[in-house]
Amino acid sequence: MTVDNATDEAQIRRAMALADQAAANGDVPIGAVLVSDGARFEAFNEKEARPDPTAHAEMLVLRQASTALNRWRLSDATLYVTKEPCVMCAGAMIAARIKRLVFGCRDPKGGAAGSVVDIFALEELNHRVAVIGDVLAEETGAQLQAFFSTKR
């Protein structure tokens, strides 16, 4: 698998800008960018705004891409997200057959790409996602910490 650090960082920075929009709306600042078939889709957390417990940035961007491309299989897609995905989002990525996941900071309380569990490493599952973590981890982590410092 070819890794393009400059592209990965640029897409994570775009996801961070989206995360700022979530924060401005009172949601946890998590942003996601999905690139598939030369098209780019973007979303940010909207759990509070909708209100919907499944309105994570990753879920929203997967729905958006599937609808626009008129297919549920996103086997050529790379999904960029500012924070390690939760179990729900990791499962959805596997179900959508995405090719690559690139994420920013780790989530020691709910991360499903190695921090708490590693859904992507389960050999029993029918699809493998290439996972690249810790891209701009300090910056994405600082973004989350800044948001939560205002809530405490």
C-alpha cells in the first residue's frame, strides 16, 4: 500500500477545519473527509445538532458518499478522520468495504483501531481495512482538549 504523507496530512487538516464547524455548533470537534472515485465528501459531528447518537462524522460521510455514488461498497475509498473511530464507526467502515482509514489522535476511552479494541484486526471479519493512525496526532488531540477544557 502506498502512503502519501503530504496528502494524508492535507486531508486531516481539512477534517480539522470541519471539526471546528462541529465545535461551533456545540458538538465534539471531529471531522471526516472521504475520497472515492476522484470525488471528495465531507462531514463533521452532528450528534447534538440532529439530535442523533449515530450522527458521528464518519457515519455521516459514509452515508453521503454512498448516496452520491449510488453504491454501498466504497472499496476504493480512503476515509480521513481527526480521531480514532469508535466501534460503531469502525464497523460501518468494514461494512462499506473502505480501502484505507487515516486518523489523527487516538481515543483511549473508546478507540476501536487499537486503543481500547482493534476491530480492524479481527481475522474473523470478511474485510480488511488498511489503518494509518497518529497523523497530526498532537494537533488533533489539542483540538479536542481545547474543546473539552471549555466544558469542564
